[in-house]
Amino acid sequence: MSDQLIRAISQDGLIKVSAVSTRDLTERARQIHKTLPVATAALGRLLAGASMMGNALKEEAASLTLQIKGGGPLGTLLAVSDHEGNVRGTVEHPAVDIPLREDGKLDVGEAVGNQGTLTVIRDLRMKEPYVGSVGLLWGEIAEDIALYFVESEQIPTACGLGVLVFGFGVLGIRLTDKIERTGRDLELYRAGTPALYVGPLLLVDRPVRDGAKQIPDERYVYYRSATEGDLQCAVTLISQTQLMQPSYRVTYLPETGTILSITDMAGVLRTGGEDMELPTPVGCWLYGDLAVPICDEVEGYDALTREQRALFDLLYSQVLSGDVAAGNLPTRSFDLPYELKKAEFNQVLELYETSVGKDEYPNHGYRTDDGRIVRRAYCYGIIHSR
């Protein structure tokens, strides 16, 4: 379901109701401001509240602003809505990270603070805007908005606002029909207790579920795991789809294989949004999300072509061979950065083998099963008998 805003009124006109779904909006705000979980939840709540309040304005050119200064580590939160409920907002300190509450939930109240004010500004395009404020009691935002209506406008109000956050991201797409229908994944999604997989992820074009190839959905990219079958990740969550590191920590919904978060070996969240930029360390280049050292100190390196050098860097730096060399994997296949003719591939392999120390017993090597044009190779383990 995409974002929606619904309004209703009782038959006698005494009760008015507004409801809004802002998952896409909250995810986009998280991507723009790079908010951590508690800031995502707080800003998402404020955006939803401002959208409903703004939509209640009658004048077409009118706007509504919500400002919270609670004295908490998040600093000032601000949201501005037009009369249709279109809203934008910001949080002063988006990278704030504080401990969870005792019940395991995000402590929005502590992050926002309750030592300041909630200010509401209605600009009705008159000489002066209407400004009202109320002291914060909770910092949970919904309760404070309800308090504002009671104290400042004498309107008895009940307000509930919530943002469901997984790791550092909001699942920014519609849940699949199968999740909605079976409810098994939906329970885990709502409870915040997804399944966990740790291991490599191989990008594939077509997923296999229940033993059959599936028609790909353009909203997802698909990965083959070592033990849990094929998994799907929303394109809105990930910027670099080629995940080349030996292992990742993945939370996912097991019924449909829907990925909620991916964290790499260094503890860096990889599902931080499609606008997330990966830094390139000095002296390296990126092979997907893997930093590969440039090995130009090796004699004979300068004689290789640019395409050959990329492959040599992968082999000589041993960024791909860790688990194989340690005996954890018998082989590891990989795509070449650039396709090479078989003779060009063999030239790189020969330089690598002459550069690794002739007196050592290597415990891994590299080969390919491709023919005239090499697109894929593999690292294999070597067992020596003495």
C-alpha cells in the first residue's frame, strides 16, 4: 500500500477522524537526512502528525508548521505541511543513537526530551500567522499533539503515531501479497523479530523459491544465500547491489525471503538507502562493495592492460581468497571485473603465480572453466601431502 490519508466524520458531526500511512514518506526522509533509528521514528511521527493537521486546513494557500524543541539529544524537529497534507521536515541531529527502552523499543521520548515546547504555526495567508504552543510532557510526539489540541484549542483529542524501524531502515516498499495473505512473515515484521542469516550473497537475475524459478519483480534485487535459498531486497534500500565481501549479516522474513537489513563484515549497514555512497579507501578501487588494493608494486604489473590489472589486483591482494585459504570454503567463484580473452587471463595468472613466493606452499589457486572469453573464475583450495 502506498502512502494514503483518509478523513471521516461521524453521522452527528461530533467526531472527526484522520488516518495516514507514511511509510514511503518516512523512508524518503530517512534517506535524505541519513537518520539513525530513533531519529527516523521521531521524524516519521512528526511528519505524519503534520500531514493530518495540514490536511485539515481549509484555505488552499495555507500551511501548517510543527516545531518541537524538547531539550533532548535530537535537538529541534520541524515539519511543514500544505493544505493537502504534503509534508517535509528535518531533525537537527539525525545521527543520535541512544539505548533502547527496557521493553526493547526505541526511546523516542528520551531522544526528543520533555523539557521544552511543541509549537504549532498556522499560516492562513492573513496578516499574521496563528501561533500556539504547549509545554512537552512526554516527548513521544503523539501524546504531545493531543495535549496541544486539549489545552490550546479546547478540542478533546486522541492521537497515535508509530514508525516501524528495522535496524537502520524502514522497509520502503509494499509488503508482498503472500506476506499479507499468510500472516507468518507479517507477525515477524510487526514484532521486529526477523530471521537471521550470516554468509555470502550472490547477485542473481531470477530467484528460485520452492524449487522453481520466479518471474523477477523490478522493485527487488535478488541474492542467492549459502543456506537459506534465494532472498530479495528492495531496490530502495541498497545503493551497491554487487555484494562481493565474503560474508554479511542479513535479517529477513523467511516465508518470502524478503531482506530487511544487510550489514557487512565491518559492521557497516549496506541497506542505508539507494542514495548511500560507499567511500573508496586511498590506494584502492571498488569491486562492487569490496575495496581492492592496487598492487602496482609488483614487477610486471605495468605491462598489463587496465582490464588485466583489475584481475591481478583481485588475485594478488587475496581479498577474495580468505575463506578458501582458511579452509572454510572449498571454492569461491567470482565474476571478472572485465571479461578477458583466455590468453589474457592466463597471462595474469602466470604473473600472479610467479609473484607469490616460490619457496612457499600456497594453499589456494585460481582457475576458470570458460572457453575463449573468460567472464567467471574461481578460487580453490589446495591440500598438500608431505
